[in-house]
Amino acid sequence: MELFLTFLIFSGFLFAAAYYVWVIPANHAEEALQQRLRDLRARSATRRSAGPGDLVRREQRGTFAALGDFFAWLGILRRLQELIEQANLKYRAADVFALCLITGVVVYLFLGLVGLNLFLLRLVASFLAGSAPVAYILRVRKKRLTKFEEQLPDAIDLFNRSMKAGHNIQNGLETVAQETFDPVRMEFKKVIEEMALGSPIEDALRGLGKRIPIVDLKFFITGLILQRQTGANMVGVLDNLSLLVRERLNLAAKMTAHTAQQRFSAGLLCAMPIVVGLGFWVLKPEYIQLLYTDETGSKFLTYAIVSEIIGILIIRKLASPKL
């Protein structure tokens, strides 16, 4: 009965966290859009000739905005919000931070209710569970940046062809925004929209570099700013940049193909303790019970989990060289 009650409490907290992450931001976005449409209709009906409207871009405050204000001085939420924007997600940093705290506390209490009393082991498990939302954001961000980097050489070539045809920088950027695919099209459309609202082209391009922190894109942005300020011919430089990006991506693909066996062996070594532990849990549960019922066994289990995590991080670092 106690285990069933614990399961109900854990499930309730889990559904509440999912509601705050997915449902509430969607409802807020829809309400903000409807309110904005109503404001536009009211302005067009009553003050058509009263002058330009308010074009100031304001940040929407999330559900846990007060928590965000409290931790803003640390700088953690600002960095987390940058990661969320780079992943093109609609979450707010304060909401994600609150979800991490709630998840960690719930897992910590749940492990205490099921009989795991070692503080260090519960703390490690709570930290891993609480960091899951941030890990998801980092995964989406990495996938999006990788896709952008793969499409960047074609975008540079398209921009160069537009420049060779006699167009200016703004027309070239519009061509990239119209003829490419997401996420390149989405980001360059944001640049065009900012320029249409009166932002200088240098500031719009720097904003693009902030949203997409890729070295090759920063070279492209620097070349455009230099061409804008000095009037130099950057077509040849951008052609070389496009060729360099393609060569680097080809080298990365060849390295990935040649190290496939080694990466598979590393993944097998990392998964082996987990598989063996699950096997003993099914076949001989009395061998595993000592690891969380006995104090010495719990210490060994904590050491094993921490060592496994450190080993996985080291292997990932060695298997992901910077080109």
C-alpha cells in the first residue's frame, strides 16, 4: 500500500512538471498572440492615422519569473536562456530551472520512501534526474547547430552567386532566406525582419552569430561587416570559406567512419556495468540488495556510479575532437 501511494505521488509530480513545461507555455503563447491580434485590430480601427505603433521587442515572462529574478544575479539563467534560444525552443529559463529543482526533489524523496537511505547515492540520483531537462535542451541544440552547419556552405554559395549577379548585401541575405531550408532559412528571415524594423545590418548579423555560435558563420558575418564598412570585394574570400567548410565537414565524416569500431567498443564498455547489474537484478536479486541496503555496499555503488559517469564523459571528450 505504501509503495502504491508513493507511485501515485511520484506520478502526480511528474504530470504536474510535464504540464508546466509543455501546456502552460503553449497556452501563454496562444494568449499572447490573440491579445496582440486584438490590439492590432483596435489600433487599425481607432488610430489609423495616429502614427507608427510600438515596435519594441519585449521578452515574455514565464511561469516562474519570480524565481528567475531571484537567481538572475548568478548568470546561470541567462546562459540557460541562451541555450534554449539556440535550440529554438519556447521555454523560459526560470521554468526549466524550476522543473529541474522539482524533479530532483521528487526523486530524492521517492528514493527515501522506497528504502534507499544513503544520502550521497540519493543526491547523485537526484542530480542526474534533475539535469535531464537541461540534457534534452543541449541535445536539441547540438542537433540543430549540426544541421545548420551542414547547410551553411550551400547558403554561402547562394549568397555569392547573388553578389556576383550585382545585388547588394541585403538582397543576398533575402535570397538566402527564401531559397534555403530550415534552420538556415529561419535564422536569415530573422535577420531580414530585424533590418526591416530599422536595425542596422551589423547588429542584425551579430545577433545571428549570437543565436548560432558556429565559427564558420562568424567568419561569414565578419566578412560581410568588413565589406559593408570598407567596400572590399569579399566574393573570393567567401568562396574559399565555403570550400573550407565543405572540406572540414568531409574530414569529420571520414573520421567518424574510421573510428566507428572504436566508438562501438567504448559504448559497449560503458553499457556493460548497467547490463550486468540488470542481469543480476533479475537472476540473483540478493546479490544486488546489499548495494542499497548495506551502508558499505551503498558507498561502493555510489563510487561505481560516479566513476561510470566520469568515464563516459572522458570517452565522449576523446571521441569528439574539434576540427
